[in-house]
Amino acid sequence: MKFIINREDILPALQQIVSVIEKRQTMPILSNVLIVAEDNYLFLTGTDLEIQIVAKISLVNEITGAITVPARKFLDICRLLPANAEIKFESQNDKVKIVSNRSRFSLNCLPADNYPEFSESILDNIIYINAGKFKKALDKTLFCMANQDVRYYLNGLLLNISNSKLKLVASDGHRLSIYEDVLSEATGFESRIIFPRKGVQELSKLLDDPELELKIEYSNNNIKVHFKNIVFSAKLVDSKYPDFSKIFQQDFFAPVQIPRLSIKEALTRVSILSHEKLKGVTLDISSGSLKISSHNLEHDEAEEEISIDYVGSSISIAFNAQYLLDAFSNLDSDFAMLTIASNLTSCFIDEPNEPTYKFIVMPMRL
């Protein structure tokens, strides 16, 4: 196997692929990147057996073959070479020779035949969506996913397709985010799948061009996303997402409209003196006024008042300050709307006259 490639052609693909490769592996070969040269193309593959990225790069000429090399070492070599350097790559038995100008490297490698195959079922559902639209949907929901929760369906993101409607939902049991949008083309089917946490995070990082069109194929077990020269694959969470619709079927206090930046800044200041772990703040809402307060085990206290346009019953309720800040940071308008359930079990945060995005946070006791 032998090929010559420009550093700028291979480096971006290597950086994308290495991000999915875990530093600690039970199988040594999973620390390697699979390199295949054939038909004037170079294929680079990285996987952790749950997620896989395959990058396709054009080659002018090559001697076909396949080999695996240590992913991070190969990336560091390419990254530290001068810009536009020409890289000569040649495999010789169990070694790979990399030459660029006066630099020479020799890496131990493992045979491509031992590289594990990424198993996937027949992908019978296909949707097409703009990359910018899909990344926005991911970014406005992914921060609510749980991390290593025993309820493993929460360690991922629900993707719900209903003909031409797209809905993404994420929750860690204490908060929930919902993003809804409309697809440009009707799909003619309805399906619900759970995208794993790491897969969501890695895909969001890969979608750096908002003008691209994504082709998304999926089944009950796998999802595959095609864009540019990349094919991203992931195994789905094998579970059923809980029904959260009942949270909408309750009585609410009158909505509270608040300047978004004002409450963000006030929460940031008041939370300085909140409990170090709980991060709790109390919201006291009355006609024309919102008071935010906190205290901690050292008996320090903080309080700040904001003028608001509200006429209704007085409300006192406590929340994790970081959960509120996450929600306000993901709103786009100048105002945020807080709608609190009359039994004080939940609070809806969204934008006035904008039903696309909703954030729901559960209160806490202080």
C-alpha cells in the first residue's frame, strides 16, 4: 500500500475521526484508524463500536491496500507538519513509513483484516434536512441529556419524525427540552428513535457548514448520516422514551414575561452565594416584581429584584440556577416567558410568540 497526499487534505478528516476513538480501549486495534486506498480514493475509518466515522478523500494515484495505524500518533504527525506539506505514506509488513520533506517516521501497525466490522441493520427510513436546521435542533436540546443514568433511555435524545414534522426531545429527569420544526419534504411515515448521547455530541461538532443537505438513514437499531465526504454511523438506544405529554395537561399561573439578559445576569450574580452543590435560587413573583434570592451553609445571602410586566397571584418557587441559565442561554429573543404550573410541579420557559422551542424545569426544595 502506497500513496502521496497533501497535509491539508488528510488533516481535517483525521481530526474528525479521532474524536470518536476512546483513549482507553479493551481492543488495541480500536485505538487505530483504518486506512484503505482503492479506486483513486482514500478511506479513513474510526470507531468505538458504538459510533463510526468514515471519511473519503480523493487521491491522484495510489497502490491499493489496507492497514491500521495508531490514530492519535498519526494525527499528531500530520498536525505538526508544515502547512501544505506533501506526505508520502507506505506500508511495509508490520510497519508504516511516513515521509515529508526531511521528516521521517516509522509506526507500528496492525493488519486491516483484524479491524472490527461495524454491524448495522437494513436502514429503511430516509429523510433529507438542512444541516444548519438540524444542528440548531441538536444544540438546543442536547445539553438536557442525562449522563450515565440508570434509566438509559435518558442518556440520549429522542428523534420523532411524523410525516413532515420533526421533534427532538432530551431530558435528564430534572429538566426537559423540546424543539419542533417542519421538514421541507413530507416523509410519509412516523417513527421514534433514541440517538445516543455521544453520537449526538459528535454529530453536532461535525456539522460545521449550515448550507449542507444531510441525508439521514435509520432503522430501529442504527442511524447513518451522509454529508460532504463523511459518513457518520451510530447504534441507537434500544428502549422506549417515556410519554411526557401529560405535563402539558395541567393548570398554569399567568405567564411571566422577563427581559432575557436581565434575568440571566441577575441569576449569575445571585447564584454566587447559592449552595455549592445544589445551586438553588428562589424566585418570588408578585405584581410588577421578580425577586431572586439565594443562601448557603455559611449563611451568606444574595438578593436581586427585577421589574416585570406581571399581574396575577404571588408565586414562590425554587430552581437549580444552572438549569435556568441553560434555558435562557438557548433562547434567541430579547424576552423569556415563564409559565409556572399552578401546583408548582414544573415551569415552562420559552419565547413569546415562538412555539418552536420549549424548556421545562422541575422545581427543588431549599
